[in-house]
Amino acid sequence: MFSQILWWIVSATEAFVLVRSGKAKLYGKYPAFYLYLSTVFFLEVVRFSIFHFRPISYPAFYWYTEFLAASVGYAVILEIYKHALKSSPGAARIARTFLLVVLGAVILKVMANALSSPVWSPATTSAELERSLRTVQALLLFGIVALLAYYWVPIGRNLKGITLGYGFYICASVMSLAFGSLPGYGLRPAWRFVQPIAYLVALFIWSLALWSYQPNPEAETESQIELDYRFLVNKTKRVLSRAQSFLKLDGEL
């Protein structure tokens, strides 16, 4: 009974955030975030239908779609980095490349573990992949928050709310997936409510933070992040140039 009430509350709050954001014309400002929110809303409706009309297929469908939601959620991380580093195009370019490489490495690692396992289970593989993606997302969110705090980079209410809500949900998901996989924890009925309750809290945060469009403050001068990025790039170029000259000289000798 509680699970159905929770599902209706979550779905109603999701619909409210989507409708309200449409009126505020925020879809074009944060397309990856709203793609994620729309995907989760659609999957929740389909899951609810399968749970009631074909319950035997629900467990496998749940884990497959959890992997899909986690993958789409990675685009939210990319969008957070994009907006947070808007005034630092060089650093943003490096961050985007790094995030895509990390995503590819996580998927390859999980697939390699699945292929090397003597007993392959699609549900187990999907659960492991979601756990790995959520853990990486938590670390990346911590990284961007630490970077913004270190450089005192101001961000608008919209991006702050997206980051706070998604970060809270990701941290709760990591803890839920970690403890839920331990013997004795996964069988406790209350444990499966951790993620949906955390997601509901995130939805409340988003409903407040995304009430209207609040862009990031425009930087009046070049950001310190970009200056440090250029300093590191130039220093790396000098080191590589010296190494190249040394190797050329050594070859001539």
C-alpha cells in the first residue's frame, strides 16, 4: 500500500516539475536534465503497468530500465559541467573528454566482468553497471562542487538546484545499491524505499529551484579556472618541447 502511495506522489511531483518547467520555458536551457526527467517519468509509468499486468516480467524489466536511466543520467553530469564551466571553454573541453572516457571505461569494465563470469545474468550485469555508473557520477559531482567552491565560481539557482537534487539522489542510490547487495540487507522490505524517497526529495528541490529561469551570473573577467588551464597547457607544451629536443639531440649523437 505504501509503495503505491509513494509511486503516485512521485509521479504527480514529476508531472508537476515537467509541466511547470514547460511554462517557464526551461526545456531548451537544460535539455539533458529534462530528457532524464522525462525518461524516468515514462519508465515509471511503464513499470507500473508491467507490475500490475505482467508481474513475472517486472524484476528483469526494472534492472534493464535502471541501467537506461543511469546512462541517461550521465548526460546530466555532462550538462552540469558544461554550465558550471561556461566561462572556461578550455577546461570545459577537457572535462567533457574526461567524462566520456570514464563512461566508456566503466561500461567496458562491467561488460568484461560479465563475459568472464561463468554464469551470466542480465539482471546482475545491469545492477552492477548501474552501481558503477552511480558511483562514478557521485565522484564527478563531488569533483565539480569542490572545483566551484575552490575557485569561488558563482552559479545560478537553476544549476544549483539541479546539482543539489541530483547529487542527493545519486548519493542515496550509491548507499542503497551498496548496502542492498550485502547479505541480509537486500531482503529487508523497507530497503527498497530508500531510492524512491530520495528521488522524491530531489523532485521537491527541483520544483523550487526550477520555478523560473535563473541563469548563471556572467563573469566580468576571464575566470581563474581558465587562466590556470592555460598556464598548465603552456607548461605542458614547454615540457614536451624540451623532451622532443632532448630526444632529437640524443638521436643525433
